Amino acid sequence: MSLGMARTTQQERFADAFLLATAAAAGCSVAKPDVDDDSIDWTLSCRLLPRRPKLDVQMKSTIKAARSGPIIRYPLRRKNYDDLIMTELLAPRILILVMVPVELQEWIDMSAQRMVLRHCAYWLSLAGEPISGNDFSINVSVPRANIFTVDALRGMMRSINEGGAP
């Protein structure tokens, strides 16, 4: 039961918490732009690597995506898609899709020994994808193999530090 917050706002806050926890464990700093007019919800940075890599992130969350199969089909707004396909940027951009359980009470399990956030987050780089003719949204395919973990984030930062893509 919610105490006044809209479900979509709860999902957004939960997705942010997922990202912040993962970034903290990976040793990354996070910054939230004052205005999201470029489809960037968060910028992650890593001062522990020589070139101080940065990664821009567009966060989304869903309870509606299919729970099986090798990909998750997600309808991304056209504006977000257009901003994420850009190349030649100083900081690469990725989409992070956080899957949350249908039932709110299943989102988090806490005890004195642990805190478990359910279900999972996945990432996708759309850099270089073609311009779409769709007016409102584009169905993107997020591979289930692209689990957004501490190790995955560290690997992305190392790759960016070396001049590569996430």
C-alpha cells in the first residue's frame, strides 16, 4: 500500500536506489542533472581510473516486460531513443531498465544481515542505432545477458577509460 506517492514515482525512486547502490559498490560517484532535457537522469564517474571516465544514464523501470526469453522488449519514447543513439559524445550514454515485481511488498527484503532489491536491472547502449520513423515510441530489445551489476559497471568504466564503448 502506498501512502500517497504515485506508483510510477515509486518505481522511479526504486530504480534510482538500485543505480545508487550499484554505483556505490563499484566505487563510482553519481550526479543528477538539475534538468533532464537531454535524456540523462544520472552521470556516473570514476576517479580511480586515470582518464576519469564518465557514463550518462537514462533510467527506466517496468513491471510489464515479459519475464522470460533472451531479450526484454521495452517501448522507449522517441525523444529518449533519439538522445541515446547519438555518437561522438564525450560521455557515452546507456539505458538502464530496472525490472520491479508487480507487488510492492516484494520490491525489497530487509533484515539486520541483508538488503535485497528485486528483481534486476539491465543495460543497453543504443549508440549508432538508426534514426526511427516512429512518432511516439520505439521498441528496444534489451538483452537479458546485460545485467547491470557492480562488475558490469566497473567493466564499462574501464572500457570508457581506454577509449572504448561501455
